[in-house]
Amino acid sequence: MPSAPVRVILPGMLRDLVGGVAEIEVESPSESQTVAELLDRAFSGHRILDGKVRDERGQIRRHVKVFVNGEDATRGEGIGAPVPAGARVHIINAVSGG
């Protein structure tokens, strides 16, 4: 039986990098996956988007938050945090200005 897909929800500022798409649906593997593995799948073919969310070491950028089912993954295990099948993953980037 296939696992429920994970939905990655993008903020407005990042949607332009994927043609205005608000959500990226990612098929879940039968085993659990981490935030890093999910982002690898979600951002394949979207290198610019990946560069806005993760740094050159693959870590979540300081001004970006990733929430898995409402829990801030960047405060806990970070890119190693588990992502269950059917999860909703929100990517939030800080907005600043003067």
C-alpha cells in the first residue's frame, strides 16, 4: 500500500522560483524520511529554490524555518528531523526591511 504524499507549502516569495506553485507534493518512501531527504526530492530540478532554503553545506539557512506538522524542525533535529508520510511541511522565510 503506498504511503500518503507529503505536501511542501511554499511562501509567496519562493513561489515565483517554481512557476507560482504554492505546494509541491512529494511521494513518501515506504520508510521514514528526514527533512533533508524530503527537500532533496522536493527541490530536484529547482536548484535556485534549494539555494534560497539551504546553504552550501545543505543546512537550513538562518532566516528560514521549516515546520513539520506545525512543529519547528529547525529548533530540534533540523535537517535530520523525521517527516512522516502525509505530513504538511511549511517553509517560512523571514522578511526584513526598513
